[in-house]
Amino acid sequence: MLNLYSFAELFHFSQFVLSGDDMRLNRRTKAATVLSITLAFCAPLMAQANAPATQAQIDALKQSISNAQMAGDNAWMLMSAALVLMMTGPGLALFYGGLVRKKNILATMMQSFAMMGIVTVIWAVIGYSLAFAHGNWFIGGFDHIFLKGVSLTPNPDYAPTIPEQTYMVYQLMFAIITPALITGAFAERMKFSAMAVFLGLWSIVIYSPMAHMVWGVGGLLNTTGGKLPCFDFAGGTVVHVTSGVSALVTALYLGKRLGYPKTAMPPHSLVLSFIGACMLWVGWFGFNAGSALNAGPLATSAFINTHFAAAAAAISWTLAEWLHNKQPTALGAISGAVAGLVAITPASGFVQPMSALAIGFIGGAVCFLMVFKVKNWFGYDDSLDAFGVHGAGGTIGALLTAIFATKAINAVYGEGKATGVIDGNWHQLLNQSGGVAIAWLISLVGTPILLFLVDKTIGLRVSAQDEQIGLDQSQHGESGYEYETP
């Protein structure tokens, strides 16, 4: 068996022969000598190379390739999970925290942080099982309760090239941020205890069933076998429509903040909100591109679409605000970017880059109208525009997905078969409308029931005195800013 040492010896001996001064050896003789030596050394290796590969060698090669793919995909998915968690804390916490008055900043940020703890425990105990275990068309079963059977080997039902625990923890990050989005609607007026119970129950009663219907095996809206296949690559209906509509219901149930809308309640720190929005933008790459569940070309497509839509929506909202208020604002720009990220979420793995620009531009304009016009028309107090951005943006994004989805990016129905309207599949628009309607319905029915139960047991809203003091002091006994130092 040849080794590196043998090749080195052959090389040095050949050099010696070719450069020798012995007059008895002409150049032709030298060359023949080197060739003979080389053949003598290489004959065993050539024989080995020409021998047929054994089945064991083939199996070992396949396993090595599989291990390499799993390592690459797993690294990307773990990074994506971290990016999505960053969207909640610090991203959403800073974004929402800067938009409230300074007496409520810690309480607002604490609501996002609390979801990181509460939903994690719920997900481990029962949430993941209800969302992704085998069940019926509406809800999963109890096969994975307490994460039973969720191992370090892949689950081919969902992601064949990453451990199921990676898939589980990635989906956990979605389950964390979704109820956290709702807190923007009731900012500055709900008790911390009520928030914790309400959103904990919400993650079980509303989020898990919706996740199962769209992404779970046997789910009604699942694109692989569901009776009403609905395109939702990264959570347009599961995350944004459910949280946005539930946010509106919660704002209406609680009523307006004291003094709203007569008392001015401007954001106390747009700098914090600006930083939070930028973190959301970066984290969203894990949110959308990670939903490819591998590090392949589809992740690249979703990554590009995410960025393009956010940029287009930031411009769209800014232009609309410039025309409406005669000035472009930083708050408008970052709100537009978030609106674009919301709108592209369901479409990110189904559309081409130019379509992503269109979806972002439309999404930014629609969400601007919801915040500046519709909200004023109806007079509801959606404190931080959770419905105006996530409810409206998620709805329009899901519908536009049906129009722009193409088999050139994701042939979800099989090679050569039309995907969306742009391919000639008009029926998909009906499917998307059905998925959106179901997301609205489960939120409109389930949310008020949960609010009523919590309200009648421990109470939802802080007292008028506590609201005037601020939730930082009344709920947590601390302040976000200490101006007097000893």
C-alpha cells in the first residue's frame, strides 16, 4: 500500500536520476529508468483503483455524504433558531419598549421576555405534541407529550436531514414570538399575571391547532395531503394573522387607555425602537429562510425575498407618509419594514424576487392605511398597531402568495404543475382565502373566550391608579430609568 512517504521517496529519487552527471546515462535512458520505477511503485495502487468497490465501501460513502449534509443543515437550522429567538428578545422587546411611555418600558419588555420562559415550558410539556404529533385534521395528539420520542435522529415527516430536536426547538421560537406580538395591542393596561395566564392558554388553544392545521401531518391546510392546501411558508396565517386578529379582539375587550385619544402618548424612545426594528429585520432571515429546513437553494430564495420585501415596504410606507404628513419619519420607515417582513412571510419560499418587491410595496401601503386611516375611523386603541401591521399584513401577504407563487421556485404540487395564479392555478386563491378565514375564525372565537375566563377569575386590567402610575412601578416595583442617583 503506497503512502505519502513512498511518493516522497519516488519523487526525490526521480530528481536524482534526472539531474545526475553520470555520462553513461543519456536523457532517454534516464527517462526510461524513472518510468520503470514509477510503474513499479504505482502498479499496486492502480490495481486497487481498478478493483470494484465493495458494498461496504459504497455504504460508507453514502453515510459520509449523509453525515456531511446533516451537519450543514443542522448548523443552519440552529443558527436560524437563534435568529428567531433574537426577534423576540431583544428585537421585539426593544421595538415595543421604545414605543410606549417611559413609565411602562420595563413592563412592556418584560411581557416579551416572559413569553421566552412560559411558552418554552408549555411547548416542552404539551405544545409541540399538539402541533406536530399525529392527530386529526385540527389538532395533533399526545404522542410527544413531555417530548416523548423527540430524539436526535430526523423525523422524515418534517425534516429528514436534521435531528427532530432541532426541528422542535426551531418551531419553539415561532411559538414564543407569536403571542408576544399580541402584547403590542394591550400595552400599558393589562396586569402581568393576567398577561401570563392569557397568553399561556392562547399558545395552547389557538397557536398549536393553527400550527398543526398548516404544518402538521394530516392538517387541514397542509400542502402535502391537506383537504384545503394553503401556502404558508413561514407563518403568515399561523403567526401573523392569528396574533394580529387576537390583538384586535384583546384591544376591544380591554377598552382604551386612560386619556386615549385626547391625551398625547408619543413613543418615549424611537432610538430603542429603531434598534429593535433592525434586529427584527436581521432575525427575520432565520424566520423565513430557516423555514426551508435545510441549507439549500430554497433557503437562498426565501432569504432574498425577505430582504427585498422589507426594503420595498419601508419605501412604500415612507412615501405614503410623506404624502400624507408632508414629512418622512423614522417611525414610519421602521414600521414599513416590519410590515413588509410580515407580508412576505407566507410567500417567501414560493415567489421570485420581483414578486417579493411587489408584495412588500403593496404590504407597506396597506398597513399604512390600516394604521393611519382605518384605526382612526373605528377609534379602537391598538396601542402599538399589532393588528394594523400583523393582522392586516399577514392577511394581504397570504392572499398575494396565491397570486405570485410559482413552480419555478417551489413545485409544491409536483414538477410541471401550476402553483399559483401566475402559473394559471386560480384555485389556489380560493385555498388561501379559506386558510385566512380559518385563522381569523379561530382567533375571533377563541380569544374572547380566553379573555373572559381570565377576566372573571383573576381580572385583566390594572386599576386606573396603577395605570396612571405606570406598569413598571405598579406591576414590578421598579423603573426603567433612574434619574436621581445617590
